[in-house]
Amino acid sequence: MSESQEPIAIEALLKEKRVFHPPKELVEQSNIKQWMDAHGIKDYEELREKAKNIEWFWSEVAKEVVEWYEPYQKVLEWNEPFSKWFVGAKYNIVHDSLDKHVKTYRKNKVAYIFEGEPGDVRKLTYYDLYVEVNKLANALKQIGVKKGDRVGIYLPMIPELPIAALACAKIGAVHSVVFSGFSAGGLAQRLEDSEAKVLITCDGFFRRGEVVPLKEQADEAISKCPNVKTVIVYKRVGREVPWNTERDRWWHELTAGQPAVCETEKLDSEDLLYILYTSGTTGKPKGVMTAHGGYAVGTAITLKWVFDIKDTDIYWCTADIGWVTGHSYIVYAPLILGATSIMYEGAPDWPEPDRWWQIVEKYGVTILYTAPTAIRMHMRFGEKWANKHDLSTLRLLGSVGETINPEAWMWYYIHIGKQKCPIMDTWWQTETGSFVISPVPLTPLKPGTPTKPLPGFSAGVFDDSGKLLQGVGGDLYLLSPWPSMLRGLYKDLDRYKRTYWSKIPHQYLTGDKARVDEDGYIWVQGRADDILKVAGHRIGNYEIESALVSHPKVSEAVVIGKPHQIKGESIVAFVVLREGVTPSEELRAELREHVANQMGKIARPDELWFVKDVPKTRSGKIMRRVVRAKVLGEPLGDLSTLRNPEAVDEIAYAV
């Protein structure tokens, strides 16, 4: 299919409103189908119905993925809004992630294939990982780290990041990973709040052909954090860095001579595994607390079923471990399942836009899990880059992050999956720990919706009075506890209750808007604070953005509201065009009318500006808050998560 034909094909398929069914062979051989057969469950809807007995369900699936040191006495202890799962069990997630594998054939199986941005490659087997984790765990104990201590981790996408997290967990310390793209201020805020006594970082890393001076950023942060007594520095790039002889220790020197064996601490199932701070794009970051046992069960079974992980798969989640996607689906769940994962250090389009597709072909990737923002970026480059490579090994695709618009879904399906790979569009949050709403390889798919809640989860859409809604938009709630859920917010349990549990009694407020269609599929419309109020109508920013992106000449869009004396808010759109498309007044008018035709005249943008890029976090989410502040001349707030500050300046120039 040529580049000029591609948008027409996608538009035609979307107009058909087709439902996409997974290949029969994939369905029959899927992990979830085999589990259902073994339990005498005839179809997926019967499983979802039976799983409403959450204690039976989670107890049953836990047998599939974890080994307890000592069994639990109670599946769930629910003192709303606080949950305890697998109460009384003795457990450590590192036992399932590493220890059990080195006693089996997986000892010599590759756990991670790492490719650095310059092209260097390392392959670590489960035994390699086991030894490195043990050595660092022994080193941490030697410098005084004990059970319950917090350890900050400020590392890029290199194998030492999962090694550091696992080493902390092994001895019962609580890790707090901070995304390496955060500024010194963002790091300091998280280190101070978590009261970390140790920070693990590196001398620098590679990004777009340059070296990012991570050690210097860490030093700046630590100058504000007297609680950090020791800094462990991994030598990634081999550059000279500032050194504090009383505080700084080289990783390789600290671990040299350490024993290759370290006893794994037998913890309580409810002991804390990590604190992960939300991105801070809407105020003070929240320290989400996650516990060992329930998190292990929830993440492992959802990965096993949603992405159908087999022993022969080469699985690649392109996220950064600094975010929850990387915690759950690069570190813990894949290791529990004994999977082989790809880790890539650099930018997806460096040095050319086909870097990802080179990696897929080179290693025979079978499962690719990425973000809609990345998909839309590759749409802008055009499918010619993907067509240079053999992507035939792929059998499943996935989407994570903000809602994937139907046009990006179709492009991904046609040009990357070659119309044979179902797309597992996953909805979940830092707070949920694991997938909540997602298809499995049995599910008929509709572009743009994560379909229905997984077995063991329940969700609904309600209005402000608590009335259950269908067909119209409202607030998305989760209706029962689940094992991987947050155990509260660190040092702020009142905020936890107020943020998530105070609006409708007994229900968890996700903060997202959604609607449920006639088939029970949930269409997530975006964050609740991303709703425009135009002449008495409530319109989701995302809906207008999706309408714009449905035009064959548009790659990305961000929409905000601007105060208007008569209408309440006027609609302002910023549009990124596909490669080779020239901005013009005619195109501006065409796009405004395109939205009116798609959504009605009420949604037609009052202003539409062409820009080269829109501000995004380093995890790929569009920062509407920053765009709105720039347009309105308000303070921009915390920009520590911003990936492309030049895009903010372009917003100012455009308006």
C-alpha cells in the first residue's frame, strides 16, 4: 500500500465500523483459553461472570504465577478503602522473579537483551541477573541498608535499573525509581518525600547521540536532600564526573568481591515493594505505595493472559522503567513468567526513524507494547520506514498510556501488524499496578476502546449523583478491590481517601471520563479535567483531537479551551501535520470543517494553529496543562517531566 493510499484505506475501514476478530489459531492456543478449558469454563463471558467472586478468582489464579514461602490464611481483608491481600503469607517477589528460575532450565535462558543507543549489545541470562542482583544486595547490606529503608534509583534504560530494583526488594528495602528524564528538582522532591538514605545513579547515558550528564543532575538534587547518605554510581559511559569521596561509591568497586549468593528476605505479603511518584503534571507528586504479594499476582496473571506470554516469545515493552508500565511489565511480571525481554536505551527515531523496526527484525520480536504517542510519531514519518524491515515475527501488539485514537489504532494494525496481529489496548494507572480494562486474545476488537474489564476487575460509568450510565459520558469508577492496587499514598493517607474514595461511597474514582457502548465496551474519553464547556455543551478535548487526527494530513493534535464571554470557552487547536504536508489557510479551513462534519458545528475549533510538535511528557503524554497555561499567559508550573521544551516556545509563537 503506498503512502498516498494509506490514509484513504484507514478512513474507509473506520467508516465500516468493523469489529476485528483475533485469528482462530491464536485463540485456541492462548494461555487464557487453556486455563479456561482446564477449569471447565466454556467461554470468556462465563469466566468474567465467575470472576465476580473475587476471592475465589484471585486465589485460583495465584496458583498459576507465584510460590509462597508460607501460605496465606485469608485471600482479602477489606477495610475500605484499605486492602490486604493474601493475608499471612510469607513472600518476596524476587523469589518468583529470579530464585525459582535458577533451579530450572531457565537458569541459562536470556532474561534481557539490551541494546544501547550506540549499538552495544548485552544479553543477561536469568543466572547472570541472579548473580548481579545478589552482589548488589550484599553491597547494600554492607553499607547499612535494612528492611523497610527507602532507596532512590535514578538510572536510564540499562540492565542495572532492574538489577537495582530487584536487589532492594531482595533484602526488603523499598525502592523509589525516579525517571532519568526528570530534572534535579523533580528528583530532589521525590528523594526528600520518600526519605531515601541511598541513591543509585550512573555517570551518564546516551540520548540522540549525546551524553546526558546524569551524575551532575543527581548531585544538584542531593544538595537539597541531607537524608541521602550514600550515592552508588554505575559507570555507563566512562566519563569523568564530580566526586564526593565521603558519599559517592562506584558500583563496580562496591560489588567487587561480594558473594554471588544472597538470601532472599522472607517478607509478609503486604510488606512494601516500592513507592512510585506520579508525574507531577497536576501538582505535588503522589507517592503510590505497592506491596509484594498482591502486586506479583496481579501483574503476572494479566501479562500472561493479555499478551499471552509463551516461553518462546521475544517480548518488548518500549516504556521506561521510571514509569509504572516499566515496573510492572518490564521488570516484575516478565521475570515472574520467565520471559525474554528487550531493553533499549535510546530514542525511537535515532539515528533514523526505523530504529525500532530494526530492533524488531534483528531480535525477532514477537510482542510489541508501546504508546499511542509513539505510534502517531511513526505515522508522521510514514510507513515506508517500517516497510524496510521484516516484521513478520510479530504476533501481538499492545498500546499503553493515553487513549489510542482509532486512526492510530488502524495504522498500527495495518502497517506494523500487517492485519494479522490483534492490538491489546490496555487501560490502567500507576495506582492500579496492573492492567484493569483490556482485551485478551479471545476478544473481538473495536479500534479506540480497551474493551471490557478483565476477569477479577469491575468498572462502571456514573454521573455525579451516583447513577450508572450507558451510552453517555460520565466518571469511570472501579467497583471492587484488586490485588495490585495501591496501598495508599506515602505519608498522606488522608489524600488517598480524599482523591480516590470520597465522591461516590464504596467506589474508586479513576479521574477519567468514559462511556459504555451497547456491547459493554468502555470508551475512555480522557482525564476528567480535560473537558471543554462550550455553549452549555461538555466536549472532551480528546474527542476533538481524535477528529483532527482522523484527517489524512494530520499526525497529532492538542486541543484546549480559552475563556469566552458568550460561549464559556472557545476551542483552540494546535495541529502537527504529516511529513511532506504544507500548512496553508485552505488546509486550516478544511480541518475546521472536518471537525464540524465529524462532531457537529459546536466542536469546530475557533482557532487552529500549525506547529511542528506539541509539548509532551517524557512518557509521551501530551501536556495540555502547559499548552493552556502558555496560551492564557499563566505560570507554566512544574516542567520537570517535559520532553521537548522547544514545543512550548512554538505554542507562544503560533498564538
